[in-house]
Amino acid sequence: MPWNAQNFAARHNKALSPSQATKAARIANAILEKTGDEGKAIAIANSQAEEYGAPQRGSPSGMIGGGSR
């Protein structure tokens, strides 16, 4: 089943931001097309999308440049 950001987030991870959901849907669709394994596609897409939206290590609050001065 091909996903879009809205139906991926609604069915598989409600905690994703809109940009993370878009990323997850793209990843899941690519994996599903390549492997045919829906469970694997969902798991990998969730993992990668959560990393995509996570604050960068070493940067307070994920801000590049160090945050407030």
C-alpha cells in the first residue's frame, strides 16, 4: 500500500511532525517497492524519520550555531 504523510502518521506513528511524516512515507514507499515487506518498510521508515527530526548532537535544542548568545 503506498503511503502519503497523512495516512502514514495516522496509522503508524502519530508522534511524527509533518516533515517527519513526509520523510517516513517516502522511505516506506521506497522500501516497500524494493522488498515488498510492509512491516520492514514501516519499521525502517519510523526509525529514519525520527532521526531526521531529532536535534543534532552537540547543538543545544538542535540549533546550528549553538543557540542563544
